Amino acid sequence: MLGDESSITLLSKMMELSSSRQKVIANNLANANTPGYTRRELDFENELKQILSEGNLRDLHNLEGKVVEDDSGTRRNDGNNVNITSEMNEMSQNGVMFSLVNKAFKSRVGIIKSAIR
């Protein structure tokens, strides 16, 4: 189990990364009709797993994720591979994750405030 400071650091970073991912998804949606556009995603999970497995949570401060092109989708005739339905689903899932992490963050801070009082 993570200590209070470590859990708050992790939850805060998760909210930051989720916010960044939302921007990448929004950019994909904004370019859904741009010929030749390749959808992008924010990749941070593997680096986060490594940081957590090593237990060096100080490295969390440097974790920003990488925006990478995702060439795996089916391209339309105009060369664009953005699927609006998939992007909206990703945006919804990311929003749920942000909401859950935010609730956990608020709960953790509430516990600390109670302990201080």
C-alpha cells in the first residue's frame, strides 16, 4: 500500500496524464476529416508500470507520456484513419478514469485533512 504522499503524487500524475490524453483524443476528432491525418495516442502505461515496479515514485514527476502515431486503423480513401465512434468511446473511457482518479484523490486528501484536525 502506498503512503499518503506517494498515493497523492500518483493520483495527481494520473489526473494530469488523463487530461493530456483527452487533448490528444480531441485533436484526433478535430482532424477526423483532414486528408492523410494519422490518429495519435498518448503512451505512458509501460513507463508508469516500470516506475511503480521499481518503487521510485520520484520519477513520476518526469513522466509525461509520448504522443505516438497509431497506424493500426483502417485508412479511408483520403488516407485518414480516425474512426469517430472509436475516438468518442476512448474519450468516454478516459473521462470515467479521470473521474474515478479524481474521487480517489479527493478522498485521500479528505483523510489527511481529518487526521490533521
